[in-house]
Amino acid sequence: MAEDIVDVLIIGAGASSAAAAWSLSDTKMRILCLEQGDWMNPSEYPSNNKYWQVNRNQFNQSPNGRKWDTDYPINEDDSAISVANFNGVGGGTVLYSGHFPRLKPSDFRANSLDGVADDWPIDYATLDPYFAQNDRNMGVSGLAGDPAIPYHEPPLPAVPIGKMGDTLGRGLNKLGWHWWPSDAAIITEDYEGREKCVNLGPCNYGCAQGAKSSVDIAYWPVNQRLGVELKTRCRVREITVDENDMATGAIYFDEDGVEHHQRAEVVIMACNGIGTPRLLLNSTSARFPDGLANRSGLVGKNLMFHPWGFVKGHFNEPLDSHLGPMGSCMLSQEFYESDPNRDFVRGYSLQFTRGSAAIDTAVNGTFGGDIPWGSGHHEAFEKYMGRDINANICCEDLPELCNTVTLDPTLVDSHGIPAPKITYRLSDNSKRMMHHAVGKATEALQAAGAFQIDAAGHTAGTGWQHMGTARMGKDPENSVVNEWGRSHDVKNLFIIDGSVFVTSGAVNPTTTIQALALYIADSMKKNLANLFE
């Protein structure tokens, strides 16, 4: 029987994979995607259970807490931030909030502007048309005209900011600070056969309505109609190469634990900033003893998270703040750019999000001492329910060689593949930035009229965004892939996920990851005649 060889093999079925597969489908090449997780069944999301606010751990953001058979464990003992990771069709978009801001032009020029990190080999203008295409493909809502970023027009109206937005906006106006309704991958009108958001609330546990634009519903059904093949419950162990330093395919285990070798002319890595370096480091050979595509020694280095902090304000008047999408209200980028008068370089975003659900209000208020148990409980609960606003702090994380993804020497997944070990410290710059941000978030909530403010500052369980572990650059000595995502070492290997980020910016990265994936796929198509030269 003839050996099965596909034209393009994509590893992972998350945000970047979905976008790249869509773009490449018009080449009529045979494209196969291997995903170690499974399809999601919206009827099983916690919000379909009336006790979802209590029983939601099965959709825990951490694989160490979730422990599905499709997950792999992560050693976080030496990390100040723990990892959020999801394996399944849709990847992290299944559990994300749908908050969808873009990187800013300055993020691509951190070294030129501020003398830190490195400049990207591409700029914002390069990605601008791909941002717009992805907005249309995903279904993104927003308000045109934000002065903090180049002009763009989201295809759908913005998520209403509601009473809490009005209250907060007045406070920010009093201070003279920038704010704008945030772009969101949440449809506010019926769109492409999907029904609009109806404010179910629990976006971060899967959207049963289908209004949150996770790629399992926004991209993959379209991709399959276009001829892209997708196999689930297929866990890749390693990428194989030949004596000419060309990738030949991947070895994977199917759902029955049977080992296969899938041959391919081109291999694309889309496993996120943790999974991609893990797989590359496990793909050792005589040609690549330190891991595939790792002659620079930078695979797994320069791991960036976004140090994340929380400040909560409580208000006297009812704000209905428990209603609406969890991650979307408004964004202030007043402190995004470097300022020589501050004691840190680069900056942060203040992302103002909805308040707590009823159970969370009661439980957290009881443990915090604001809501007594027993007599007076209902009166105190009424004082806090639907009257809080969360100020999320998203700090830019600068790349450092000491922050790494490596292979754990003993911890393995259910197929015996080494698990990733995270080594990460919070830099002094990040600590100073977080301190400043907590003060400014507090000031904003006070200006809006909060009678009580609870500041948590940096929180460890916030590793939602992982970037930089296979960075992009023109110099093979100082990067893993070139300016259009192709490995310097392996000419038919491409990386399209957050691993290729040179800097992290101070916004959620998903829309930029997808724009990069569309750009890399388009570059591949433009270079098909000499793709491997």
C-alpha cells in the first residue's frame, strides 16, 4: 500500500491553526491537522447545569486541575505564574473571555523606542490587513475610532458597556484618562449562522450560546467544508527529519494508543507557547541533539506571560455588573507607553470587566468578612451583589533568557511523553510596573465613586498567555524562525503560534496570533515556487 503523505501537516487545532488552515485551503493542497484533544459539546458546558457556579472545576483553566485524559501535566514548581492551557478543537479560545485588543505599533519597536528587548522583523502595518480579515472571520464587535490605536472598523457593534461602563467612564473622564469600549470576539448581532450574545455570563467556561467566537465554531466548520482534514485525539510525540534537515512528518498516538507516522511535505507547529517548545525539544536526532530547529539554543527561552493583577471596586448604586460578557467592557491604555518619569520601562493596560456572579459574591464576601453568615447575610449580600467593577491589570512582560520551557526529567503524560517544566520569575521591572498599576486602578475606581476597594495585585494563577519561546527574527543566531515564520534550521517547518512573539505587549494576544498566522500562511503561498530555498 502506498505511504500516505499530506502536503501540509498542522499540529494543534487552536486559534493560529484554524486561521492558517483557512488561508491555505485555497491552494487545494491536502491539509491535515492533528489535535490531541477532542471536539467540544456545548451541551456539556457548565452553564447548562443550574449549579454551574458551584460545580465548574471540570472546565478548570489549568490542566493540572482539570486532568482530562487529553491533557498533559505541567511542572510549575519553579514558576511565579501557573499556566492556563486547554487541549481540544478550539484550543484556548474555548475558555478565553473573547477580549480582543490588538498589539500597538510601538510594540513592534520596543528596542528602537525604549532600548529594551528587540524590534520585531515586521511591523503593525504588515499585519493590519490580516487583523481586518481575522475580525471578519471570527466575528468581532467593537467601536471604530479608538485614539490609542490605528483606525479600524470591527464588523459588529460594540458590546454595550451598561451602567457599570457609564459609571466608570465618568470617573475616567474626571481624571482625563484614555478609555474605550474594548474589541471583543463576541457577536452582538446574529452573524454567519450564529446567534448573538444573550448575556449568559459564564464565557470562561465555554459559551453554550455560540456567541463567543471560539475557533471551533467560527473557523473549523468552514475549514472542513473547504476540504481541510482534522483528526482529534491524536497526540504527537515528535517531528521527524531526514539527513537533509527537512521535516518528514510526525509520530503520533491515536485515541487507541496506536503509534503512527504521518508523512508530510510541510509541517506547521501551532501548539502554543508551551506546547510548541515542548514538542520541538522532544524531537531530538543526530542532526538536532538539542531539539528540532534549536541550533540557536533559543527554543523554550524568553518565555513571556502577562503579569496580571486585580483591583475590585464596590459601589453604592446597583450597576447590574454581573450581567454581560465576562471579559468585555472597556479598556484604558493611559499608561501603555514608556514614560521617563516612571521607575519602569514599557507599560500596561487596565481592562475593566464585569462583576461577580451571585455565588461568587456570597462566598467571597463571606470569606472576606464583608457578608456575614447567618443573621444579616441577605442585607449585606444586597449591598454587594451586582455593584462591583473589576480592574484587571495586564502588564507587558519583557523577554528574559532565564524564563524557560524545558522538558521535565521525570513527569510525563499518559503516553510517556516528557511534560513541560516552567521556570519563570517576575522581573523587578514587572514588580514596579504592577505596583504603579495597582495605584492607578485604585485611583480610577475611587474617581468613579467606589466606597470600598479590594486590591489583590499580582496573582499567580493567571498564565493565560504564553509567548516568545520560538521567537521570530532575521538572524539565525538570535531567533528560531524568520520574518515569515519559517524555521532557520528546517526549511519546511513553520511556527505560527504565540511562540514567535518577540515582545509581549500589554494586551491579550489572540487576535495578533491569528493575524500572524494569516500573514505567515499568505507568505507561504506567495513563496510556493521557492518555499524551501
